[in-house]
Amino acid sequence: MDSGEYIWRTVRDSKVRSAHADRDGKLFSWTNPPPGGHPAEDYNCRCWAETEVKAPSAECIQLSVDLANSEAATRSLSGKYFEAAENANNLARRRDAAWEKVKEAVWETGLSISVSTPEDFAKKLPFLREALGAAEVISAYNEYKHLNKDHVVAISVLANYRVDLQGQEQVSKAIRAEMEKKGCVS
């Protein structure tokens, strides 16, 4: 910061004007005042211009490093979360297509049974095992069961990433609050 600049500071309480609160911690030039003037120029303004540059404390530096690491972890988890969501959606589409193949295979056997749900199908499976041409039906059903199992696992992974992501976002929020409390300029 050169001698023609200052950092706007407020007392950080509920009486600070919102326009002044927005300027808190920001750099301004003495030759180019913001609307309403420099700190303390507005009526009853308790703000001040900080012209001395203070080196950040070791604690503030560590908090900044912690925040950067936390935000990097959040981005990484966010990417993993969206990949897991895409995987779960793909598995759901494949599972649903496999179920349609099961229904089609049952229809192609010429057997007069209705299969409306996977649970309904499972009840009729012993009968189908003995029926002529049921091998394709059972193969299609096994593919459906495999994909359904994978989908359930994918949903579980997705839920775990979401919990981890929410936790990491809370860590970042806590670090920012600590930085604010310590007066660290971000």
C-alpha cells in the first residue's frame, strides 16, 4: 500500500451503515474517494482509515493456509460427489432398461404370467425356471439384480460423499469465522 491509499475500517457493530460495512477491509485511494467520501466524513460515521500496513500474525497466516486447504478439499469432494451422482444416475438408467428386458423376455416366452414389479417376478421365478425358454428371462433378471445391487451401493457412496462435503463446508465456515474473530484480512 502506498502513502496515497488506505484500508477502510469500521467498528463492526449493528450501527454501521451497510455501505460502510461493505467497504470494511477494502483498499481505497485518497485521491479517488468512494461515494459519500472517506471514512469519518459522513454524518456520525465512526469509521477510520488504516494507513499502516500491519504484517499478518502467524495465527492469521495459519488460518489462511487452513482455509485454502479446506477449500481445496471441498472442491475435491464436490467433484467426487458429482461423479458419484452421475454414476448412480447411469446405473439407475441401466437397471430400468434391464427390467424392461425382463418384462420383454417374459412376454417372448409366450407364458401367460404378468410381471409388474421385480418383487412380483421373484415370486414367480420357481415357475419360470421350469418353463421352456426361461433361460433368457432368468439371465435378464440376473442382470437386473446385479445392476440394482450396484445402484444401491452407488446411492450409499453418494450419500457418504454428501455428508463429507457438508462437513468440509462447515470446516471452511468455521475457519472463516475464526479469521473474522481474529481480525485477519482475507
